[in-house]
Amino acid sequence: MHPAYSVIAFTTASGAGYGLLIALAVAAGFNLVPRTPTFGFVGLGLALALITVGLLASTAHLGRPERAWRALSQWRSSWLSREGIAALVTYFPAGALGLGWVFGEAVPGQIVTAAWLSAPCALATIWCTAMIYGSLPTIRAWNQPLVAPVYLMLALATGSVLLTFLLTVFGYEARWAAAASLLALTGGWILKSRYWFVIDTARKTYTAEAATGLGRFGAVRPLDPPHTQPNFVMREMGYQVARRHAEKLRRLSAMTLFAVPIAVGILLLLLLNLPNFIQVALAALAVLSAAVGVLIERWLFFAEAEHVVVLYYRGGTA
């Protein structure tokens, strides 16, 4: 499918924001980070800013953005509707966490309670986002059980990399966050590699032969194209990326999204006496590299997906 930049921005920014929110919430719940107002303001402010920017970017892909609120009414059947509701619900515990962290607790246990409510709400929102794509049987590359776990793991990975950077900037202990990012990045690499393997080797069930029931007679192809020039459906649903380019982009994504941040995490763990400015520089490198990598990964996620409707226009397989 044609990679829409607004959706790429939405899924990457909101994923990193929710991942950072989860990391901060868990850290606050276990009292792993100082509850200083400045750190809480910067950390939670960055998480909520990424989430909000991502959600706003998603509306740019709509034909009538002012009607986006109507999607919330279809929660019984639509993962998009469930995602919108989950995103709105997440703001409440996240807001309570931020207020308690920055201005002090209005009631005893506000920070811990809000933290343990924020994390599952953020996880549920990421899952709903992933299932918008994973629930579509008409797109073989998306209708895979690995799609949602990959989305979750990449959100946790980018969020933990961001938290490691924030801790080094404030001069706090960051080794535990670096260790958490190593686990998330390694898990994300394994899941993403498995996803690529699955979509490359899975049997292509969407074929012109299967659609027409004429496969027993041999290969099926249309006599004439349905249109004399590309139309909207072909531009949006029939977008193709050359195999050799996809392989290069996969390697580049794996290097920038996983290999470089993992190497940085190992350095931060093993070289305990590094000056703080070097730790900050290394953590910043990991953030920038992961940002580039996740953008490439998400572009490929859309570019490599082919809608079954292309059977009508091109024949062959989808």
C-alpha cells in the first residue's frame, strides 16, 4: 500500500510516547527514579507531547478530520474506535500521574496508583493501534499474529531508549534503563526478523486462480486491464517496492533501530565510569538512530503490504 506519511508519523510518535509513558510509570511504581518535579515535567511532558502529536497526525489522513470523533461510536466492531477510546482514557491516569509528580500528591498514593493505571491503558492503546492493521484479512502481510506483538515491543524499545537518554541528561542512574532497553530491543529484533521471514515464506493464498476457481485449468490472467491508466485504487492499494530495495531497507532498519542502540546500551552497562557528557552523547546517538530505524521500519510495513484488490488490476498474486 502507499505509505501515508501522516500514519507513519502517528504510529511512530505515539508508539514512542506510549512506550516512554509505560517506562516512566513502571519506574515510578517501583520507585526507580527520583520523583523530582523537573524530571517528571520533562519526562511525562515529552511522552504526552509525542502521544498527542501522533494522534493529531493521524487525523491528517482522513478525508474529513472534523468528523473523526464519530469513529468513537463504533467500539463494538472497530479497532479504530477502540483505539480512540483507549487513547482518551489513558490521558486521565497519565494526567493524574503528572500532576502528582510535578505539583505533589493531592491524595496519598496518587503517583503509584496513577502509574499502575497508566501502564495498562497505554499498552491497551498500542494493541488497539496494531489490531487496526492486524485484523484486515484482505492484506496478507498485515493479517499476521506477529503484528501486534511487534508494535508493542517496538513501542517499549523506543520508549526505554528515550528514558535512558533522559536519565543520563539529568545525571541519574541509567544502567537499569539501559538493561531494560537491551531486553526490549533484542525482543523487538527477534520478533521483527520473524515477521519478515513469515511474510516472505508464507503461502500466497490470494491468487487470481483461487479467486476465480479456475486454477485447475492453469494460470489465470485478465484479458484486458480494467483501466487505461492508474487510478486512486492502484495508487493507494497497489503500491509496490522493489524486492532489492526492500531488502536494503530492512538491513538499514535493523542496523539503526536495533544494532546501534543495542551497542550503545552495552557500552553504558559495561563502561561504568564514563563521564556524564559521554553517556549523554551515547544515549542521544541511540535515540536518533532508533528514530531513523523505526521510521524506515514503519514505511516498509506499509509499502510491502498489498491489498487483495490488486488481483483485479494486475492478476497474479497479492
